[in-house]
Amino acid sequence: MNDRMHDDKGSRTLAYYEKNAFSYAERTRSVDMSGLCDAFLAYVRPGGRIADAGCGSGRDLLYFRKRGYQADGFDGSAQLC
């Protein structure tokens, strides 16, 4: 894939999340990801630091923080931050 194709696809993806941020957050906020999160946490020391790239609504950040982890996140969409 050349850089131009990659940029176009990335731009379209970001535009989608900017346009649909509220509905995306509403649809995904209550999805139970505890199994995946717990499997991931098996590799993180208790109380460790976690960076969530593409944190969306912050659902997983909240899960990690409630369990005592130092979790920070960022998202390419200003609407989801």
C-alpha cells in the first residue's frame, strides 16, 4: 500500500469517527469487554501503567482505573477525547 492510499484511508476513518462519535460511544460504552481486558491485564504488573491508543469513549480506561491501574488514553478523533 502506498502512502497516499494509506493517508486517504486514514482520513476517511477519522472522518467517520468525527461524524459519528456520539452514536459510536453510545453503542460501545456498555459492551462487556471484561474478558479481553482481564486477559490483557495478566501481562501488566498490578498498579502498572497502561496507554490506550484509540480509547474511544474511555470504556476500557475506566475498567483499568477501577482495578488500580494507571491508565491514560488518547484518540485520533477530537470528538471522542
